[in-house]
Amino acid sequence: MDTKNSGDVVSSVAVERSGHDSSAQNVEESADSQAKIAGSKTELKRAKQVRKLQYIAHLERTVEILKAEGAGVSAELEFMEQQNMLLTMENQALRQRLESISQEQMIKQCDHLYHPFFSFVVDGVY
């Protein structure tokens, strides 16, 4: 019977030890788990910050490209405005010339109609 009691004591000590060991193991696993979670959170923050910086860099490149494009378009617009001004002046000069030629033609027609020599020719009497 004594051996039976000593076996019970050994088994109860083993149960206590395994319970104690599993409790310590749970604490270690919990600490590891918390460390992993903290590391995960830190890594997520870092990844988010990297993405944010990449996005900012992308926007800055886009701004520079658009500025260069805008400068090119601005120069082209200025050139086109100068061309438009020159063509407007040329158009105005041509309209004045056309008006002048038209007036000269009207004067010539009037001179031919009312000139005494041409009036005979027009009437058919020469």
C-alpha cells in the first residue's frame, strides 16, 4: 500500500509539474504572441509609411511633369497668339487693299460711263 501511495504522490507531483510547466509555457507563448503582434503592428506602420512616401514621390514627379508640360504649352500658346496677331494684321491689310482696289474699280467704271468720249462708244455712236 505504501507503494500505491508513493505512486499517487509521484503522479500528483507530475500533474502539478506539468500544470506549472504548461502555465510557464503559456506565459512564454503569450509573450511571444504579443511580441509578434507588436512586430506586426510596427511592420504594418512601416509599410504604410513607405507606401505614403512612395505616393508622395509619385505626386511630386507628376507635378514636375505637369509643370514642364505647362511651360511647353504656355510657350506654344504665346507663339500661336503672335501668329494670330500677325495673321490678323495681314488680314486687315488685305481687306484694306481689297477695299482700295474695289474703290478704284468703281471710279474707273464711273469714269468710263461718264467720260464724254466713252459715252459715244457706249451709245454706239463713234
